[in-house]
Amino acid sequence: MGKRPKESVVGIGTALMSAHNAKKIRSMGKEFNQNINGLQEKMEMNQAMMLNGIRSVAELQVATMSGIYDINLELKELSKSQWALIQHFENKEAEKDKLSDLVMFLRKIKKEVDKISKISLTHPVYATYMSENLLEMFTAQDIRIEHFKRLPRSDIDWAEQIIESVENLHNQLIENLG
């Protein structure tokens, strides 16, 4: 075998550069691997933080839905109360209307009693017949002073006078015929 050729300065320089580059590449590889590991750790940490954030959002959502459900229950209860209140006022209004109708009825009765009293002066038999019909109608309507208990005292007295006047007129006319 022959002698090995002498390396040229360029060849030695190239070999040294190659060795240096290989060492640098290995060093960069280690650094790259370290950076990759660090990056993976950061990604895992970020992923854990995101999962915690998602859990927090889910918990907030559950809490919100629970709050909405509670509000819905309260709203239903409030609605029931409102309907009960409306019904109460409607009943009060109906009661006032009935009382007003009774007062109007008594006004008509008073006018009728006055009319029968005038007729009795000239036609006592017919007036007695009319007073009997009026008394029967009055009794059929079951008009009593208790129906007027919500009126002021003076109006209750007025109502009582009219109620008594129907029976008094009838008794007086029957007595005058006899």
C-alpha cells in the first residue's frame, strides 16, 4: 500500500470545521431538545389552565342556570300571588257593584212606595194590590238590612227606612180596607 497523501491545509481546515460544525449541531440539538421539552411543558401547563378555565365557565353556567331556575320559581310564585290579588280586587269590585245595584233597587222601591201611597188616596183597593205585589217581590229578592252593612251608617239608616216602608205601607193599606 502506498503512502497516504498528506492532507492539505484546506483539508485539515475543512475537517476541523466539520468537527466544529458537528459539535455545534450536537449542542444545538441538545438545546433544541431542551426547548422542545420546555415547550411541551408550557403547552401542558396552558392546556391545564384552559381546562381549569373551561371548568370555571361550566361551574358559572351551572350556577347561572340554578339562579335562573330559582328566579323562575319566584316568578311563578309572584304570578300566583298577582292572580290572587287580581281575583281579590275583582271580588271587591263585584261586591261594590252588587251593593250599588241594591242601592239603586231601593231607590226604585222608594219611588214605588211613594207612588202607591198617592194612588191609595183615590184607589185604595188597587193600591193594596200593588203593595202586596211589591211586598212579594221584595221578599222574593230577599232584601235585608244585612246586605247594606258596608254602607256608611246614614245610608244604612236610609236603607232600613225604605225596607220597613214596604211592609208598613202594606199593613197600613190592609188596615184601611178592613
